[in-house]
Amino acid sequence: MTRPGRADAATDTRTGGARRRRVRGGVPLPLLLPALVGLAFLLLPLVALLVRAPWRGLPDQLSSPEVWQALQLSLLTATAATAVSLVLGVPLAWLLARTDFPGRGLVRALVTLPLVLPPVVGGVALLLALGRNGVVGQWLDSAFGITLPFTTAGVVVAEAFVAMPFLVISVEGTLRAADPRYEEAATTLGASRFTAFRRVTLPLIAPGIAAGSVLAWARALGEFGATITFAGNFPGRTQTMPLAVYLALQSDPAAAIALSLVLLAVSVAVLAALRDRWLTGVT
């Protein structure tokens, strides 16, 4: 006589196999056609970018001082914004995932708000908060002489504002998936909460932190709206790669395409870096 557990497992196996066979057996035409149109809609602009790229003149386009200046500034500010996101975002993610306090749902919604907020609106909000006449900016200017708008530091602030939610969401999800009993065991053995976080939790959530950092860095590298609104478009000081693309498109389309190819290559590299993590989450 077959044990109930084995019978259930066999039934689930047969059901899962049949379900897989039904999915792989064929795609209904009403689903196939929109799927192919959607795929073409997403791929066509990228293919057009590659087809129309000035491949022969690409080395000359990318070797110009303006391009390297914008590229170096973009890499510098995106890395600095990611560092700010790590320092502030990881503790924030831990707070949302490990503590229970009134209004936690509202706080989580506010943290993720920059994900759906138009970047230009984010730039205006930063000006009202950190500008010379802003809520906090006027105090920073009068007390410490710190002016953030239209400076390289302002670029970092704008990029961190739009990029940090990506890191917080990634790290919070990893923290919720991690078993909190390891932290509890460390505290029962005499470790403080911070020591348990540093010695136990951080190694457990390191993959989530790495994935969130890559996403935040890529988002900061491609930021346009908040940057041009809060920091302006000054070559060598606030002109990042997306701003250089926008400016070149008006006078030198070939240079705009070359810069776009660089950003496309970075995006592909980000997808390749996160591919294993996504596949692990799916399987």
C-alpha cells in the first residue's frame, strides 16, 4: 500500500508534469501575436540604435575630450551616489524588514515613491528642500556655506534620491527571506544587536546588497530629469552622460548615438551581472 505522502508527491509530480506539457505543447494564436508584437516593440529601438550607429567613426567620437569628461563625471557621481545609498539604504531596509512600528507601511510607500515620481518633479522637490532658499538648504548655506544646487555634489544628491529605493527594496526583500533566528541566536550568546547585524546578518544578505548596489548604480548612471533640474547642465561640473546625449542630439546626432551605445553597453552589463540572481529566484 502506498503511503499518503508518497501518493500525494506522485500526484503532484504527475500534475506538474502535465501542466508543463500543456504549457509547452503550443501557444494560442491570440497570445502569440501580441507577444511577438510586444517583443518587436521593445527590441526595435535597440536594433535601430545598433544599425544606425556610426561604427567607423565611433573611436573618434568616444575619444573626444567632452565625451570622456562626461563619462568620468558619470562614473564618479554614480559611484558616489551608490555609496550614499549603501550607507543610508541598508539601515533603512533593515528597519523596514526587522522592526515593527506605527506607520511602517506609510514609510515603505514614501521610500518607494521616487520609483514612480517623475524625475523632474523629484528635481523640483530637491530644489525646494536643498536650494539656497529651500527648507534645509538655506540653513546649510547660512550655517556652513554649503550650496548643493548646480554643483557636482548636487548631481550625487539627485542621483542618490532616485537610486536609493532600488537598493532598499532589494535589501529589504533579502532580509525578509533570511531566517531571523540566526540573529536571535547570536544575541542569546551575548552579541549586541549591532554585532549580530555586522557579523551574522550582513554576510547572509550580501547577495541582495550586491544586486541592489548594481541596480542603484545603473539607475544613477542613467538619471536625467532630477539631475538637470537640480544640478543643471554645466560641462565638466554637472554634465553627465545622459545630459551629454541630450545636448549632442541637438547639434551632433552621431555623438549622441555613440554616447547612447556606451549607456546601452552598461545596461547590458548590469543585466548580465544580475542574471544568476534572477534565475535563482525563478527556479
